[in-house]
Amino acid sequence: MGQLSGVGVLDKAVLVLESAARSPLALPELVAVTGLPRATAHRLAVALETHRLLVRDAGGRWAPGPRLGELAQSAPDPLLAAAGPVLARLRDRSGESAQLYRRDGSERVCVAAAERATGLRTSVAPGTRLPLTAGSGAQVLLAWSGTGELPAGARFGARTLAEVRRRGWAYSVAQREAGVASVSAPVHDRAGEVVAAISVSGPVERLGRRPGPRFAPLVTAAAASLTARL
């Protein structure tokens, strides 16, 4: 195994941890997978177990431990950490309010927003829950969901979602709320999965009945900026 960090024992411990995370391993399997000497693999696995980074199952195989989840919960959310400046820039360039949505079951949740400072605006505060039945953000989150199922009462159909996937963005006009228009695009993680939808929204009188051609370039650029940070 070649060193990655320059700290050999750390690199070996991470190798043990990653190997056990892929599949629970007894000591002989751990040695075979990592290529480490038996004594080294055993010593590192036991040390990781002491810190609850590994645990042993009923068959004596090492598997990921609860401390990994605890550490993950305390880590900053990379999406939210990057969202503020990107949303602010999208708001300033578009002149409209910008939001970031994540899916939670049958709803989408606004997890971050940058509101237009003056004039008539469409405020969606962080924490607001909206149904997945209407709006461009809902279209984006459903278009790449992989299930192909539409929620009951959806105000768009499978053909709309196919078009969203084809062009890479969605729009809606008075679909979720009378007088409101929006344009949204998908944010992808490193694996290529859609993890959020970034949107601009505002009154139809400003965005128009066909807001896509005007705002899609700005929204997709913002989505790409967020994607690059994940």
C-alpha cells in the first residue's frame, strides 16, 4: 500500500476502516483485502474498535461502528456551507429571490434562501415545507428520483418530467401559487445523484409567462457552482 498522507499508520488505519465499511470482515479476510501483515491488521482493527469506529458482529467480523455516525452528524453540511454565497449571487444576478430545496419523503423543504431586498417578492423561509405536487423545484426533485411515480394530485405529468430531464431545468407559472413563477435546476453530488433543487421565484408580472429562456442560464450556472463544491 502506498502512503497517501505521509503518516503510514494513519493510512493503514483508514485502509482497514474503508475495507470493513465495504463489507464486514473477519481477520483472515481483512488481511487478504488490505494486504497488511496479520499482526498489523489485527492491532489496527482492535484499536479502531476501542474508539467505536469499528464493532464486531455476532460472527466476529469487523463492521462500521457507531462513532462514525456520531462524527458525521457533527460535521458541517457541505451543501449548506456552500449555499449562502451561491444563492446570494443568483439573487443579485437574477434580481429575484433564490431558494434551495431538498426532498424529504413526499415533501420538499427549503433549506436555504436569499430574498430580494426590495419590491414585491415571493418569500419562502428556510424550514418551509411544500408538497411535491407543484412548482419547478418539485419537478426537478421528482424528475431524477428514479421511481417514475407521480404523487397524487400532481399538477404536471410524466411527459413534463421527461422534458425537465432532457433540458436540465424546470419552470412553473402559477402552478403552486397564483401569480408566482419559478425556474429550478438540479444540484448533483459527487456520485451524480440529485441532492437538491436550486430555484429563483417571483411574481409572474416580472418573470413572465415563459421564464425559462431568461432565467435558466443563471439557475443552471448556480446549480453547477454548488455541484462543484460537493
